[in-house]
Amino acid sequence: MSDDGTHWLTPGVGAVGAASFFSDAGHEVTTSVLPAFLTGTLGASAAALGVIDGISDALIGAMKLVGGPLANDPRRRGRSASGGYLGTAVATGAIGAAATVWQVGALRGIAWMFRGLRSPARDALLASVSPTSAHGRAFGLERAGDNLGAVAGPLLAAGLVAWVGVRPALYLAAIPGLLAAVAIVVAARESRRRSPRPDREPASRRLDLRALRDAGTLRALVPVLLFEFGNLATTLLILRATQLLTSPQRSVAAATTTAILIYAGHNVVATFASLVAGRWFDRAGPRVVFTTGAAVYVVAYCAFAVGPHSAVVVALAFAAAGAGIGFAEPTESAVVAQLLPDRLRGSGFGVLGAVQASGDLVATVIAGLLYTLISPGVAFGYAAAWMVAATVASGALRRPA
């Protein structure tokens, strides 16, 4: 139960968590298989993969900003969420039929556009079907579902490729996405039942930055932006782990396999950390949870910067990074949910998504250049410095009165 005596784990909250699990499992299948499909089946280069992923990630941030105002209206957010999940599933599965690299890029971009469009609507739905006193637990459950999907997806991809091959695996990746679309419909129905009366203050259909500023949202996003400037893509962590684990006694192939297994452990830790963060947020407020998330990232990045060659130490560093993202992500979403009235939540989640996407892009690009041109130690030291700044700025996060 929540603090006010109501049950927080309603069918709607559970449905959003299930949607995040199924959807992430589906597109993680595609993400896992895509390198082999592009380079092996279509004969593309690694650079093509980087361009496709970079453009797709940029489209997510842009579409979150577009989808935010659409999610302000309770009557529209259900359609935006279900349509976004359905579009992601169909476009993801269609990649299996691609015959050229540009077709893969176009379909991946369309899938990621739908993924960005649905995100503010999903978060606004979740906030509307959960009690205010349990927003932390609700968003913790949603992030746990997403992280658990990131564990199941690669394992499912490996099994599908061994069983049916690369192209059929890409086709079958649409099935979890379709299950996610069904699950989000359950949440949308519960949200409609809980919607305020028609005489409520009308929802804003534009991105009203002044209203978000007056509610304190923009101020709260400062530590979030600092955090995201240090939030490196896990591909860099996997690369660093592979290099550290490669030795005369351990081949590159064996090191890569070990690094991938350690990455799966990172997602397991993130799953449990999300659940802990949600309950902790509801009891102690956002500041302590967010600060802890940034602080454990500092520990992880310092370990990667120093460069231990021990598999145990590398695994512990990966686990610390998993705990960091598990603590931070539910906190960021729950803060926005509690600061804003329902009529502005879509815009708030859209701006939050744009901040996260742009910050992550800047972090990965700059750290990647530092990694290549100077050294991995400098790259991870750079990221750790941003996490220290986020820890200092976390005072801007506080529970609304």
C-alpha cells in the first residue's frame, strides 16, 4: 500500500511495467542481431551501424519533445502510447525484410521515432494511475521492467539466431513489441476511468516552458542534465571491459564473451536498484536517491579509468554503473510527476526525455573522442567529473510541498 492507505500496484501500474519489459526485450533482440545483419547479410561497414544508431538516438530525443504536449491531454495520451508501441513493433519487425542498408536505417529511424513519441504518454499514464505517495515505486517498477527486458532481449536473440537464423529473428522481434502494445491499452483504460471531470482546467497542447519553469521543473532538470553529460553509452563500457580483460591467457573472443555476460549482470543490478530506488524515493525524497546514483557512478568510472585487469573488479565496476542508473532514472521521472499537474505532465516528460537524449549524445561523443585521441582513463575521468557535478547540484531536487 502507499502511504495514504491505497493500493499502488494497480493493474494499470503493472501493465506499464509489463509494456516496458516486452518492448525493451523486443528492440534489444533487434539491437543484438543488427550488427551481424548489417555486416554479414547486407555487407555494410561498422561505420554504417554507427550512423544508423546515432541518427536513431537523435530522433528519439526530438520525438519525445514533440510527443510531450500530445500527452498532456488524458484523452490523447492513451492513443499516443498504444500507437507508439504498435509502430515501434511493426517497424522493428520489418527490418527483417530490408534488402539494403538505407532501408534498415529508415526502418530503424521510424521505430525509434515511435519509441520517442510514446515515452511521454507512457510516463503520463503511469503518473495518472498511481498515487502521488507511490510515484517512486511506480516509476521504479517501470524502470525495472525496462532493465529486465534488456537482460531477456539479448538472451532471446542468441536463442533465436541459433534456432531460426538472423532474418527470422528480426521478424520475431516484433512479437514482444505487440505484447507491449496490448499491455499499454490496459493502462490507458484505467487512466480514462481515473481522469478528472470534464470541467477541469484544460490541458496545454503546446510546450509551455514558462509553466514548466513556474512549477520548478526546469530548475530540477539542472542536476539531471549534469548527470546525463556523464552518462556514457554502455557500448563504451563494454569496449573498455573487453580491452581490460584481453590478455595472453584470454583471447579477444573470450574477453568479449565475458564482457557481454558482465553487461547482462549490469542490467540485473539495474533492475533491483530501480525497485529499491522507488521505495527509497517515496520514503526519503529524491535528493538522497539521486545523489547516491551519481556517487556510485563516480566509483564505477574511476575504476574504469584506473584500468584493472581483474574480471572481478571489472564486474564490480559494471555493477556500480548498473546501480547508478537504477537509482537515477526512476528518481528523474518521479520528480517530474510530482512537480507538475496532470495537464502539464506530458510536456514535462517530453522535456525530460529531450534532456536525457541530448545529454547522453554529448557524453558519448565527447568521451568517445577522448577515448580514441588521448586515453580511456581521460574519457572516464571526464565522465566522472560530470557525475561529481551532478552530486553537488542535487540540492535542486526536493519533494514538492
